Amino acid sequence: MSAHFIVIGNPISHSKSPMIHDAFARQFGLDIRYSRQLCPADRDSFIAVVEAFFHGGGVGANVTVPFKQIAFDYCQQNGQLSGNAKAAGAVNTLSYQNGVLTGDNTDGQGLVNDILSLNWPLTGAKVALIGAGGAARGVILPLIEAGIKSITIANRTPSNAQDLIDDLRQNNSMISAADIQSCETKALTGDFDLIINATSIGLTGDKLPLSDELTCRYAYDMMYGKALPFLNHFNDKGAATADGFGMLLGQAALSFERWLGVYPNVSAARAEIAASLSVKP
Ligand code: NDP
């Protein structure tokens, strides 16, 4: 019988996860069934779906919008959390082994792995992260663990960036010892090794208010799948650029490894999946 996996979300029909995990499984000749699970957007429904899935023999589940925080709370009360899930305050990967439910967060390490696969150096890097929502929060600890020198968190609402830093510092000693600053996005100036866009502005097509005095060697946008003004801006200034398609694959590869104990060849899967999604390989 094939091992069963799901991704739980609302909406969920757009999710690329089944295609990605199927491609990974083919690399190892593994017989898996990975399906999308639409769930009503409330806590009780989410818990009912998770319990029915794992009690029915499900092996692993991914969690996406709007359930990542609910999954975090549920694992905190009824299971255990990985260090990355604790730092992110959110869970994107659920596993059930030996009667214990574990919540993990692979988004941030997925981003780090993608950046390293591009041969962009992180050790000693001066990093700016634009955005202070859930995605930004999840990448801060993995970036610090990767050895960056400093990180400036810029946001449209600067108090949200400072609140995020204060909260993370209270809960993680590595983050509290790190060089972290905050500012308003339009006040972000200077030369950075890497600038990451972790805002959802790409969904609207609007442009971030970026200073002329802001430069970098590498620019990364967590969004993917369409022309992104943020990347065009830094491409015009001579920076190397990448969108978040590799992060999407990276977080999936780490979930796959948690569940099945083998790490897929992400670049081999990438071209195949990109072709069917009409995105840049
Ligand atoms: P949130 O809603 O939690 O956070 C949104 C952030 O964007 C906030 O910092 C908000 O600022 C800022 N923002 C929203 N609209 C604007 C705007 N018009 N101008 C300037 N800033 C704006 O979203 P997430 O953190 O969950 O997601 C952020 C992005 O990351 C999304 O595009 C998502 O698709 C992407 N992502 C990609 C992944 C991947 O695998 N590639 C994985 C996870 C996320 P403020 O605080 O002022 O409201």
C-alpha cells in the first residue's frame, strides 16, 4: 500500500506540493500518494482533519495558509515542536511517529539551502530582510545559523519589525545574541551582500519604496512565477537575482526527508517541475 501524505490549506487547489513530492518520490522509486486537502478555515476543522488523517495511517502532512499558526498551537499542546518551528511560531510540516505528533518548519532552511545552491555566500554576509510577517519570521533563525554577520529587518510598518525582533529575542538565545536592526522600508539604505523580499507586495504588482542609496550583490524574492519589480530593480543595478521557486522546492525537500529519511536531488526535480509550471528552471 502506498504511503499517504497531504497538504492542508484553504484555498488549496493551486498547491504545487503534490507535483513536487511526486517528482521527488520517482527519484527513489517510492510508492507515495500525496493529495491536496481542503479544510474549512477554523481550528476545530483543522484538528479534525489532522487527527482523522494520522489515525487513518497517514505518514506526513504539510500545512499552508491559513493553518500554520493553528498547527503550531496544536503541536505545542498535543505533541512536540522542532527548534525552527519554535522560532518561526508556525508549523508547515507534521509527522506522526511512535504515537508522537511533531511540528516542524522547513520554510527558512529551504530558503537557506536554495541560496547556498546558487553559490551565494551567507557566511559573514550583511543581510537586509524586507517584511515582518510569517515568512520573514521563519527565515531569521536559519539565516543566523548559516553564519550571517548582521540582519536589518525593514518593513512598511516599522513597529511590526521591532515587535518581531523583540519577540524572537525573548525566545531564542542565538537570536538574542545576533546583530539585528529594524527600520522602515523606505529608510533602508547602504550596501548589503543580500537583500530578501519577504513581503506579499508581489501579489499586487506594486513596487516597494526602495531608496536610491540601497544596493546589494544578491537579491532574492520569496515570490515566484511572474515578473517581480523587486528583482527587476536590483537586476538593473547589476545584482544577481533569484525568485522563491527554489525556496518552495527546498522546503518540500526537507519535509520529504523528515518523512522518508532520504533527501531528494532538488536541481534534478527542478527542471521537470518548472516546465510544467511555466516558471524559470
Ligand atoms: P504576511 O501576510 O504574514 O506578511 C506580509 C508582509 O508584507 C508584512 O511585512 C507586510 O507589512 C508586508 N506588506 C504587505 N503588503 C505590502 C505593501 N503593499 N507594501 C509594503 N509591504 C507590504 O505574509 P507572509 O509572510 O506569509 O508571506 C510573504 C510572502 O512570502 C508572500 O508573497 C508569500 O507568497 C511568500 N512565501 C513564499 C514561500 C516560498 O516557498 N517561496 C514560503 C512562504 C511565503 P506590514 O507589517 O506593514 O503589514
